[in-house]
Amino acid sequence: MRQAVPEHQVKEGKEKGSWDPLRDRFGNHGGRLYTTCLSCLVLEAYYRHLPIYKPAVPGLPESENGSPPFKAKENQRNTP
């Protein structure tokens, strides 16, 4: 998805940066804004959220590896 979605993004003209609603199943109901919003949300899963289920591979930078183990700091602990 992270390759297919950007390939269909409009690259020129006044609609640059958006997605064409005619290429989407429900685009005729929601229009360009609807199609662009959903396309951005699909990409958000790849570019914003940590890959928590990806196994760590030795030798890879942390940005390309699975998420690092959580370490609570003293000032972040919940105390009663």
C-alpha cells in the first residue's frame, strides 16, 4: 500500500498532492477531499505508527528496526 497509494497521487496542476476521486470505489460519493483524506490515513499507518510487531534485526538502525523496549523513567511512573 505504501507504494501503490503515492503512485496514484496527482503530481501536476491545481490538484497536485491530492488523489483523484474517479479512481476510488466511493470517490463519486465523497469527492476529492474524501479520497485524499482516506489515502492520507492509509499512509499514516506506515509513516506515523511504530512497527511494534516487526522483529528486531541486529545491525539495523533503530529507525528501521522494531520498536525499542519501553523503559519507564522515574518521573513518568504512576504513584498513588
